[in-house]
Amino acid sequence: MSRLTLRNKLNTAIGSALLCCCVGAIADSTAAFHSASPTARVEYWQQRQLQIERDLADKNTLSKVKLLFLGDSITDFWQMGEDIWVGNQWHGKKIWDQSFTGTPAENFSQNFGISGDRTEHILYRIEPKKNGGLGELDSPELNPEYIIIMLGINNSWAPEYPVADSIFAGVSAVVRAAHQRKPHARIILESILPTNDVVKNASVVKPVNLRLAELAASAEFSGSASYLDLYPSFVESNGQQKADYFVQDGLHPNENGYRVWRDQLLPLIANDRKSHSH
């Protein structure tokens, strides 16, 4: 065998060995990434739905619930710390943990908010199972003292027209359904928060909020509901949204926003308890 042939064979062998090492190293490095592992797609809202189902299965905890929150992502994110989609943005978990997890026991809360839900989706969730819904309010162990409702803004995208009329109809339907399912619970109906879209605020959010205030004060609900107008605390004197209370998307509150919300909600509930304690 010539020296050239021997050298070529040695080079080939060495190259093969190096290639195997490199492939092995690449395989080892990719194994560390979730992106390289087969994973079924489960949307965030599906995870939240499963969590609510688990919460409903815990009958002992359900019986302790005093405040039940119903809504979309703005309600949902009370329990989110750092934003799972955009890093270094923080929502309401710190505030929630301080105030709604059992100390004091009179404010122990359950959160039935799901990101992305429109009014019709929440109606479906609280519709009794016997009627084809998910029956999230069916459990006899779940007897909240208050049901706290904020929703409707998601219906302003891909909307029905007139938009404000549609949103008001949807929120009203949820309030009536919740009251029907848990007639002994008092309802805290909250205003929709301002967005960073001044046109939408003027044409949709503010008109809906005025009608929600009237609904809470109406003969139908004046004995069972209170209205919490959060809107003024979340806008500047010129009517612009207070950016310091929201994350970058201009829709969801940040930690400061949830603190402001908490600091208005809890005194209202405390005063409502006093006025209905006799």
C-alpha cells in the first residue's frame, strides 16, 4: 500500500470519527432545548380551563371560597407574575398572593378568568352541564359571598355591530346568568378598563361603562349588585390611559395596575359587608 493511499485512509477514518463526535455533540446540545422535543400543542386557555376543572374538583377548598372572579385575561392575569409571552413584564400575582389567598379568610378567592374569553365563552362556561354548558357554577360546595365580574373588551375585536350594544348585551347576560346560578352571592360589577385606543374608549368603553352602572343600580340588581368604576383611576386628567398601570400592549394591567384595582375593590367589599350585615 502506498503512503498516499494510507494517508487518504487515515484522513477518512479521522474525518468519520470527528463527524461522529460532532453529531453526538449536536445531539447532546439539542436535547437541552424544548424546541427539539416532540410536544403536543396545548393553548394557554386550555391549560387555564384544566386548572379550573382541577379547582372545581377540590370540594374542601371550594367550600372556603368567599370571592369568585369571573372574566377574561385581565382577570386571569391576577395570578400571573412575569408575563409568559413577553419577559420583564409583571402582572398581578404578587398582589393576588398578598390579598386573596386566605389571609384574611374572608377574602379567600377563586379565579375563573381565562385569557381570550369573550362574553359568550364565559356564558358557556357557567351554563349548567344539564343545559350543555361546562357547569362551572354547578357545584353545591361553591357558595361565594361575592362574584366579581369584569369582561367585554375582547368583544370589541371582530365585533358585532353596534359594538357597544353587543358588549353590553353580553356582559348583562353573564351578570344575569351568574345571579341565577348563585342567587345568594352579591355581585361586584366592574367597569371595563381604558385601552390605549382613545377612539375605542370614547365610542365603546365609556358608553358601555355608563350602561353597566345603570344596570347595577336598576330595580333588577340594586338589591344584589354593586358597581365599581375603576375607569377614572386608570386615565390621566386629559383622558389618556395611564401608561404606568399597564404593560406594553396597552390593554393588560401591570403590577401597579393590579395594586390600584385591589385597593379599590377590597374597601368596596368591606363597606358592602357592613351595609348588608343587618
